[in-house]
Amino acid sequence: MTAQGRYALTIKDVYDKNIAPLVYQHLLGSKKIPLDAIITHGNDYVREICCSASAAAAE
């Protein structure tokens, strides 16, 4: 959860600022992330709500 009360999805990799928008568009286009998702630096997370990627994939 972010400081603004939004839920955050994290992606394991780190992307160059020129590549991140391309990855974002691909994830949107393939419907792997919500259409209203945004890119952020991730420096305002306040707590983890759920699972690691491996645990989430197992559910």
C-alpha cells in the first residue's frame, strides 16, 4: 500500500527510464496490469499487504 492509500503492484526487475514506458505499455496491452495503473518510483510504500511473487503464483 502506498502513502496515498493506493495498492501497488511491484515488478521484480528495474528498468531504465527509457524502457519502463515500453514495458508499461506491453503490460497494459496484454491486460497483465489494470488499465488505470501508473508507474512510480516506489519510494512511498508504507507496508506490504501480501505475498511474494512465488507465493502469489502458487495461489
